[in-house]
Amino acid sequence: MTITGIKVAELDDIPEGEGIAVSKEVTGTDDDIALLRDEDGGVYALNDTCTHEVASLAEGWVEDGRVECPLHSSKFCLKTGAVEGMPATKGTVAHRVEVRGGELWLFPNEAP
């Protein structure tokens, strides 16, 4: 059986440098998923909840390959979910996402 992913949004739904959250009810994951669009137009998917305190990474700032949490400015790598700025000390989960003809397809729990 081939897994084709879940269509979760349109590319145009996410302005460059911003993100949106997709409900865990849609994705079947333990956390909501933040779809984040870097200024180069690339789209990335991370667990939405910051690992430092409860805040939505989809509401953070996206630039230079990172998302910055809106609460305490922890930074996470868009590609791997690794911590790149304190106060967070634990990385988050990255998920594979594909752009197909302007649509965003998420592969929950599959590494990018």
C-alpha cells in the first residue's frame, strides 16, 4: 500500500515568513502540526507546541531556516526540529511535507 500523505492546505494559505497550525484531529499526530513557510518559499512541518512552554510555533516568526517561538524566543531548525536558540533545550519533531501543484501534502511522523 502506497502512502500518499494528507492534503492539509494550499501553498497560498501561508505567507512567506509565517505559519499555520493543522489540527491533530486532521493529522492523527500527538500534537497539532505547524506548517511554516520560510522567506525562500520552502515549506516545513514541525510539531506546533514549543518544547519549552505551551506556545504555538505556527504563531512564531520564520526566517533564516528557523522558527522563533512567540513566547520566549526559543528557535528551532525548520528542517530537523533541532533547538537553535534557548531557552528550549529539547528539539521538536519534524515531519515530511511536499508541495504538489500548489497543494501542501503532509506525511505525519515521517522524517523529512
